[in-house]
Amino acid sequence: MLIKDTDFIDLPVFCKGKVRNVYDLGDSLLMIVTDRISAFDVVFDELIPDKGKVLSSISAFWFDFTKDVIGNHVITTDVSQYPMGLDKYEEELSGRSMLVKKVDMLPAECIVRGYLEGSALKEYKKSGTVGGIKMPEGMVQGDKLPEPLFTPSTKEESGHDINITFEQLVDLIGEEDATALREASLALYKKVSEFALTKGLILADTKFEFGKIDGKLVVADEMFTPDSSRFWDLADYQPGRAQKSFDKQYLREWLETLDWDKTYPAPTLPEEIINKTAEKYRECYSRLTGKEI
């Protein structure tokens, strides 16, 4: 079953993102991941089969796997336990939703980079630094960094987030919270990157969002999904070029071959691109969790 929208749910909308629809249940939230896909901040008309289930289910897997590192906002992913008669939508919501606690979110994206790619690669080519931190000379695309780096960014309502230094993060949220975010982010990256290697995958980088419940720091939103992380195939890893990844990079690379200015409306996605992208998401989930969607 493909889900483009969730208008069948007659509850107050808390927020709607490019991919997620969140409903306000009073003292909790219902997070639903649709099969929509976006690239370059543009949402496409076509849907990616099972994408919503992959993103929600893999987040649920990681929230449970990392609960010894830091708490999270998950109440349950069992639709039969949802309140307000939502269990009648079990077919639509199963595998792609979670009931979560409300969180006072902190205004920062917490990024951990273990390898030289993306905006880190651009910064390194320009100034020899990553997150303002000097790196060794002669590094190439895909190289492993001397150690994982915490490189925060702002969380913008529209447009691209802006990379900031740790000192700027301290100015934004205070030293105690900034330090706690850095420690939690690095600990989460360490645990999951080590686990991923046992599954033949490299966790190149990832991002988190944190907040507080009753004053206690928790991780929220999504975790280690193909949309928030770069996972590379260890067997195919070779610094000096782009790596084989398990996310929408395949889609982005195809889009780069088009004469498209990366603004709305988005181009039509061919069946081959839709199916190949869906396959990438499913493979990431199955290799990491040992389960099939």
C-alpha cells in the first residue's frame, strides 16, 4: 500500500514535513512517514514503494538499539495500542508510524561525520578544515577522518540549514546543553557505526535532533535512516570517488543529469528510477536489521 497523504485521519495536524505527517493527540504525537520523496528541497509527485515503512521501522530499530546510550520519545509502534480509535487504521499505519511523547526540541541539527563527504568535502577543499577544525593535508573524497567530528548546524524553517561551530552552538543553547549534545551524538555514532561494520556497511555521517522531556535530554524525530545518514557498502569502499550508498543519492545523481533548475515543479520520475530507489531503501533496512519490509 502506497501512502501519499494521511487525510483519512481526522485529528489536529501538529506539523507536516516533506515526508512526515504529525498529528496532535493532546499529551502525545502520532508520527506517520509517507512514501513521498524529496530531493534538493523539492517534493516529487511520484511515490517510492515501502519508503515510509523503511524510514519509520529503521528509526524504531535504532531507538531501541541505542536506549542504553540516551532515552528517546517513543511510546509504541504497535498500532493496536494507539488511542482515539486509531487502531482501525492498522493496515495504513502499521510499520510506518509511531506514537511518541511531546518533546521540547532544541534548535540545532547535530551532525557527526566520520568520513570526508558532502559539505565536509566542500569545506575541506576550500579551507582544509571540517567544521572549522584543521584536517591533515592530502585527504580525498571518502577518506576516513582522524576521528569522528561533531559539526552542528542551525535548524531552519525554510531553506538550507547553516553549519555552525561548537562555540556558536554554545551561544545558541548554552555550554551545558551544547556539551551534552556533542557527547550524546558522538556516543550514538560510535555504537551504531561499529554495529554497521559488522553488517558490511560504513556509516559515513549522520544527523540527530534532540530535545527535552521534563528537563531530561532525549533523542527524537528519526535515527540513522537512509534520509538522515550516509551508509556505504564496505566491500565497494574506495576513497577518491563517490561511494555506493543506500539512500536517495542514486536519485540525486540521476537528477543531476537533467536540465532542471532544482525548483518546483519537479521532473517526472521514470519507473526504473522509482524502483531502483525503493530497492536501495529496502536493502539498507534488511542489511542492518536482518529483517525484510
